[in-house]
Amino acid sequence: MTTVLNVEAVNRSFGERQVLKDVSFTVESGRLTGFVGANGAGKTTTMRIILGVLAADTGTVTWCGNPVTREDRQGFGYMPEERGLYPKMTVTEQIVYLGRLHGLGTADAKRRTATLLERLELTERANDPVEKLSLGNQQRAQIAAALVHDPQLLVLDEPFSGLDPIAVETVLAVLRERARTGTAVLFSSHQLELVERLCDDLVIIADGTIRAAGSRTWLREQYTLPRFEIEVDTDAGWLRDQPGVTLIELDGHRAVFDLAAEADEQPILRAALDRGPVRTFAPIRPSLAEIFREVIR
């Protein structure tokens, strides 16, 4: 994969309040990057700077190694957190119109709109005014509007807000399909369980500062807690007497335990093998939610 978007040392203040502090991260083509943080952490401001809606006080945003131009942004897709569609227009009219603003011909815009509405399961509502749609269907229509011109970069601010579980699965599938074709996807969400399922890479922001960034696999390795799971053929209660061990769970043959920072897991494994076969002995990888809580505290 190739890094296409690079945000480097971006700062932004509103009056005397600094909301972004040396924000730096990258987004790669063909990968889904989750951008997570609490409300007010700086996610939306960062996205608006990437899209040129706001200007950075200092720092740079580059696309494929060059400063982002108006032509580059013409090829970006954006879905804001707040509703951004014209309520009186029908769903089809709205998406076709936005497609034409991105340079598509009318026939091409109509064809792409029909395909997207079918993929997002909105075909039956294609001729309804946007204001007649449920909030979840409005959200899907906004996603279609962001996708209609086949953007090279897709920026989505809380795309799963208001979606029911079935709609979430539909949108997840569409985003994965786009990434497989090479689109770079940057999306914010406070729903960490969805980020866990969807993202390849993760950027965590708190108080306007990037606290962690990297691939999901790398982050889970870096922030692995000193916690282990063991399953043996005998009762695992002997772990209570092992130096540096704090039992978290004990259920007969199975136990979960924390290990003190200065302790080594190898003596624990040898002690277990001395007592008989060991079925499982492995570190417990943290969830993204656990990593998030760890890095922002």
C-alpha cells in the first residue's frame, strides 16, 4: 500500500483556544483508517482542514507528496456529521446533482446513483424527498453522495450514526469494497466496536493531540497488557502462589492473570509444565477500546 495523505504538524486555534496541536498522521490507499477520540478532541476540525473547509494555522496537508490542490479535492468524497442534503430534493436528484458538481456528466451521474442506491438498499426510496426519509436512510443517502464520483479519498465523519444494525452491515460492506479498489478511507467514529471490526489503521486523538497511530495489529502489539491466559489439565489454583502473578479469573483448569512488569512469563510456563500438559498459554491482546482508554488517560 502507498501513503497518499500526509497530515504533518498541523495546528489550529479558534481565538485563544488551541484545538489542534502538532497533529500528524498518514492515510494509505486501499486501507480503512479509523480516527477516534472523544467529543471535542479535534476530529472534525482535522477533517475540515484536510478538505480545505478550514485552514491550518501552521503545518501541511499533502496528497501523494504534494500540497493539496483544488483539483485534488475535487476527487475527494466527504460526508459531514451534520445532515448536509437539500431536504426538498428527491434522493436521486440530490445525488445526481452532487455528482455533476464533481464533474460527472448527467447520464454517468444517473447510472452511478442508481448503482449506489441499489447497493445501499435505498432504491425503493429513490424518488422520495430527502426530508421524508428516516434519519438512518438520510445517512445512507449522504454516504451515496460522498461515493458517487468514485473518490480517491473518502472522508466520513461519524458515518454509522443513526444506522440500525442491518444498515451498519450494508455500509461496512460498501466501505470495504471501496478500499479493495484502492480508495483511501478516513472515518471518525465513537463506536469503537465498529472501528475494531472495520479499520486497518487507527489514529487516536485527545485534547487536540495525536496519542497513538499505526496499524491495528501494530498497536495491539505495542499496547499488549501484561495479561495472560492459561489452560492446563490440572487445577490452576497454584498460580496464586507464583511471584508477580495477580489472578484475574480462575475457573478450574483455566485462569487469566496479570504479570508484574519486572516478572517473566517463562517461569510460569515451566511451573505449569512441571504439573502436566499445558493446553493454552498466551498473552491476551487488548481490544481497541482498551488501547483507547490506555492512551488517552
